[in-house]
Amino acid sequence: MLWSRAFIPTLRDDPADAEAVSHRLLVRGGFIRRLMAGSWSMLPLGMRVAKKIQDIIREEIDAIGGQEMLLPVVHPAEIWKKTGRWDDVEGILVKLKDRRDADMLLAMTHEEIFTTVATELTSYRQLPQLWYHLQTKFRDEPRPKGGLLRVREFTMKDSYSFDIDPAGLDVQFQRHYEAYGRIFARLGMDAIPVHASSGWMGGKESVEFMVEAAAGEDEIAFCPSCRYAANTEKATSTLPTVTDPTADAAPQRFPTPGIRTIAALAGFADFAAADRQIKTLVYMIAGQPALLLLRGDHELMEQKAIDGLGTWDVRPAHDEEIVAALGAHAGSLGAVGVSGVRIVADPALHGRCGMVTGANEDDWHLRDVSVERDIAVDTWLDLRLVAAGEGCPVCGEPLEVKRTIEVGHIFKLGTKFSEALGAAVLDEQGEQRVIWMGSYGIGVGRNLATVVEASHDDKGIVWPTSIAPYEVVVTVVKGDDAPSVAAAEHIYSALQEGGIDTLLDDRDERPGVKFADAELIGIPYRVTIGPRGLAEGVVEVVRRRDGTVESLDPDAAVAHLMETVRRERTLGK
RNA sequence: CGGGACGUGGCGCAGUUUGGCAGCGCGCAUCGUUCGGGACGAUGAGGUCGGAGGUUCAAAUCCUCUCGCCCCGACCA
């Protein structure tokens, strides 16, 4: 490709509304342009990268037996009503009507439709199956952000496995786990697999693949010594054992005028350190008030309550609801002597005594509370958000908490969809068996952006050769110097014929502009051709990722690049 | 959905407080001089100031409504 003919609208300045690095660089580099919030056009450069990412995904999914298909983006409501998701995922699901007034929706994922296709499976002999497609999804996200990192319309590779039994599902799940590892490695990313909450996919077990990045939206707990890793939605940790003063004393009230927070109370009385307080949160769970109890210095992870209590209908109670339930305002609440309201307590409170908590009367607290003795706990449930420095639940070493981007997610769905839609086969005994399913997603655009988050410098993007829009850019320093032009064209066509994706910068621009643009768009190798080098019979080969320069004669440069690029293509470098 | 900010040529911004000819830098076009790290000079094109309504002799500026968009918190590939 001649740069002078290419549509690569680079920007000298950062777009004002771009915050995330990838957002900034992809817009500046002319890879993408925004149409509306959460919808982006892929320009030629962006499309070339996206295609290469898709090819890598195809290769790896094909390698574990995947068969590519293409399913529709607009679905009839009927099928989604059968699985219950027409009503369950209200909000991000876009619903529409056709001319006959029939209810339809924009695909936010494709479990329903793949399962519908799978109803044609009739015999255990046809299993296992592994199907996938690369298709548009639309989710009306409440808050798109960060360029391609969180959008409403996007392309996702989603695959679906179909097996006769859970053991078969385990095998396909494991194969995806490994294939995903290879995919992210080839994209040049260090992805950490973590146990996750399954959200509205409703599966039993799921693993997210996370890449560390400042622009990330998720936090994971990670153990550097044994590599335990889990989303903080699920992560657990060990705590140093606390020894309480043996307290035979009964709870006693004490006045705490104006004290409303854990911190204030800790500063108010020396026996009320944060880890000796009981934090009492009032939540509405499925419409009923409930008390969630945590140690004073611990934070609630709401998702754990949602998962553990088995309902999505979980929210903090409003002031009126709190007063109605306990007779006092937030800041003076406690669970001592409370009955008729469900009490859920975090295990960190187990066996604790000599504790301080609210008295359910404004400006009064209780001390010498013994959890076991004084509080009628209905349910013990891990509710606590893991903090950095706490012990790894596996090996006990201190945990790190990292900010990450979710680049892939694999689910064991079980039989939820096959049951609802009637996907079943006959087994060897002639018995009907519902199919066991798994579902496995990778967002193409998000991965593209995440690579940029993970691989850039102050000059621009540093693409790994495996997905670079062009592998080599041939830069002519002096456009009106005949020998330079001849050498450039020679090298350019030799590389092209050798199957290297090459861009020839033949623009009538000053060298500084050409260098800056090449670096901004992140081409892994640049061949610089100018009269200065040519006088000595050499051109320069510059490596983007570290700036190293090699002076070679033109044919040696071609041979060197062919060898290097071909080798690096298959690696995540 | 709650909180904050913003909307003025392609990009980045000033002008709004205190109403009075719509400006600057970059980019773009033409010509000339330049040419190994974002050159210089000259000339020029390009804007319903997000939209609607209102106040006024006069609105980018004041008022009302509305749309869009970004950032921070609850959701996901």
C-alpha cells in the first residue's frame, strides 16, 4: 500500500474527550472514529488489526474442533421468552417491532439461537459439537466508555459446546481454557484466568481472562507466589486471627452523640477500633429488609450477596426503610436483639466478642457484644471485599489487588438453555438426554484496545507483529531523490512479493512527520531510506518496540525483515 | 439511574463574567524557499457558535426547554 493513497487520518493533537490511552491512540492514529456513544467505525487501519485478531481466534478455535457459522443479529422475542431472558435482562436488551408488530430484539449474545440450531441434534453419536461465529452484538450499556473498551455495538467471537454429559462439557471447557491462553499470548498479552461471577449467563462455573491495565474496570485478587487469582466479586482471603478480651459482660449501652461513622466511633473510644466494630448494613433483598453484618474495617462486595442469596433483587435500603426496620438511622444501627429481619453475617465475625455496634437508637451504641450470644444470625455468608495484603486462601502469602480488563469469559452453562428450548438427544439406551452446554466469548474490539493499553509508549502504539496493521513501513526520507525512490520501490516490492504487509511512505512530507506518524500507528519495523545511507550503500532497519537500528544493504534488509517478520508473526511479539 | 463537566470551521481552544463586525494555533489548497525527527514566507478556502423558543435596537454571550457527548459511582466481551 502506498501511504499517499491510503486513508490514514492521523491527528496531531489528542482528541479532547479521550481519557484511556487506547482511546486516545486509536483515534489519533486514524484506526477508529466515533459515530455515537458506544458505536465506532473501524477505519482501514483498525479493520486490518481487527481482521488479524479474528484470524488468530479462528485458527485457535478451529484447532480445538470449532465449526464456524453465522447466526442472525435480529431475533424473534419468542425464543428469548422461552429462556426467560426477554424479561430478565431488561435494560441493556434492545427490543423492537417489525411491520407486523411482532416483538423482536437485537442480539446481545447468541445462546438462544445456537441452542435452537442444536435442537436438530438427535443422537448421542453426533456429540460432542463445537460451533462458533464472529458476529455483532448490541447491548445498550448504561455507560459506554474508553473508546473501544466498553461499547454498545461490538463484534464478538462466541462459541458454544454441546455434550452428552457434564464430563464432556468439562473437556470442552478445558480445551477453551487452553485455546484462550494461546490466543491472548499470540496477541501479546499476559492474561490471567480468574474465577468469576457468572452474571446473567446464569451458569455454574465461569472463568474470566483478565489483563492488567490502568483503564480496567475490574479488580482481581492475585497471588504472586502461587498464582491464585479471582475476581474480587468472588475472591476470598485469610485474615490474622484476632484475640478478643474474654467478655462475660452483657452488652451495655453508651452514648455516642453525633457519631455516625466507623472511623468516628474508632476515634471516640479506645475499645472501639474498627476491627472490633460490627458494621450493620440494611439492604432490601427481594423486597424484604435484611441486615448484612461485616467487621467494621471490612467492605461489602455486593455481588457476593447477590450470588450467595440467589437473587438479583438486592439494593441498599432507603432511609425510611431503615427506620421502619430498626427504629434508628444509619450510623447507630445494630443487630443485637433484632428479630423478624433476616440477618446475614460475614464469617470474619464468627466467634467474636467484646464488640461494638449500634444500639438502634440514634446516638447510642452497645459494647461488649458477643456475636454468637447476642445476635440471631440466620445465614453466614462471605460478603467481604478482599483487600491487598491479606493472605492468599491457597498459600497464605500476601495478595495483590490489580485493576484489569476482561478480555474473555468462558462459562459452563449446564442445561439451562437446552432444557428451555428442548435440545436433547437419545443416548445408547434410547433415553432422552438434555444436552450440556458451554459458552465462550471474546470481544474483538476490546482485545484490540487492550493490546494498545498493554503495549504503547509516549510516541504511540507498539503493535506486536502478529496483529500489526502493516508489518513494515518503508520510509523515503527525500521524496525527490531518484536513487532513494528507486531503492524504496525495490525494497517495497520485494517485501510485498515475500508476503510481508508493507506500507510505502511516499508522501511529500518532511521526514519528521513521516517518522512520527509511523511511530504513532505502531508499525513494528521501519526501513528508512535516504541519500545519506545510500551513499554508503545501506538502508536503516528500525525496530519500533525498542528503537534499535541496523544498517544493512537493501537486499540484506529485505532478507532480514522477511525472516524476522515471519518468525515474529506467530509469537506475541 | 445518581453526581460533575462540556458543546464555537477537520483537530485543539479563546471569546460567555459585563450582549455590540466570530477569533487564534494546527490542519487543508496554491505558489516559492526548504527537506535525516512534527520547517518558513505569501495568498486563500472553510463556521446555521449543538437545536428550538424567548428577552432585546442588537444574542456565541441573558432566560426557558431540548438534544448530544465526556468523566466519576451501580452493570459486562
